[in-house]
Amino acid sequence: MWVSTVQRIRGKRTFADVLRDIGPAAEARLRPRFEQVNVPYPPSAITLIGLKKERQLKLWAKSNASSVRIPVHSYAITAASGKPGPKLREGDLQVPEGRYRIIGLNPNSSYHLSMKLDYPNEFDRRNARREDRSNPGGDIFIHGKAVSIGCIAVGDEAIEELFTLVARIRKANVKVLIAPNDLRKGPPATESARPWLPELYNDLARGMRELDTSR
């Protein structure tokens, strides 16, 4: 069973509605991509890498039989407001940068479907306190459509696939890395000079390299 029983909100759709209506078509698109890279579907875990400069959201997957993670697909980012560099406060329209988890799936998003990230995480909150920033913002999502006010939009078809995949393998098995650019290929493409950014970008670069070395 993919999802636990949920109450229907009048006039709203449930997880079960979404997975019944879009799940089969979404998985029909996903399965061949996994077959092409010899990863069984569904995988045991996935990593999503959001690259602001390249405007790509890359999907890596872990085979059930090993710790190896394999690149499966790259989704075009249809909208991501702001510019390379971290999110600092509510209303700055920046997409955050860091390591995140998905903490919620919304079948009734205004942007078709959405997946909520745990921004601000402990690293974000700690640095906000150090800099006396009282409101670092929140409610950051990966969602459909092609509009952004601090979130990552990937279009409706892509979010249908990702929503279905995350529901299938469960949120605890999903990691999200968001970076200003592909840090394996060059230095951070940001003008921000916050003193804690080297620590953040070194950690993100290490996370990306770990994917490469697992192959």
C-alpha cells in the first residue's frame, strides 16, 4: 500500500485520488528511465540535486541491492526566483541552498502538486541566529507549473513523476541537495560573501562527489 488512509477534505483530493489518477501514467514514464540505467523500480532511495545556474533538477537513485547511486534523469527547472546564493530572510525570493529533506506532500497545491522541504534546517537556523536574522522564511517547495517565489518549479508532468515516486518509496528515503551550480565542475557561482558559505558549499560539493564515487 503506497499511502496511509487520509481523511477527505470537502472539495479537495486525497493522496489516494492523486495516485489513482496520475500514478499509472507517471510510473509508465518513470519505469523505462530506470530500466535504461539498470536500476530496479521502485528504487530503495533517491537523491534530488537542484542546480540553480544550470536550471536542472537531477534525479539519482539507489539500487535495492547495493549502495551505488545512479543518475536516472534530469528535469528542467521551469522557474526558480532569485539568483545563485543562499536564502536569508522571508520575502527575499531566494531559493535556499543546502541539504534538505522532504517533509510533506501536498495533493492540493495551487501549483498542481508540491513537495515541502525542511527549510530552514538546523544549519540555516544556526546561521540566522548568529547574524540576528529573526525571520529566515519558510514554506519552500518543489512544485509544478512555471512560477516561483522562492521555490523550485519543474512543470506539471515532472512533479507528477516526482510526487508519485516519493509517495512510493516514502519521504524518509529522499535526500535533496540545492546548490548555486554544479560544484563538481567549478567554484560557487554566487556573489554572496557570508562567512559560513565555504562550509556550506564544501559540504554540498562533498555530497555531489559522493554520488560520483559510489558508482
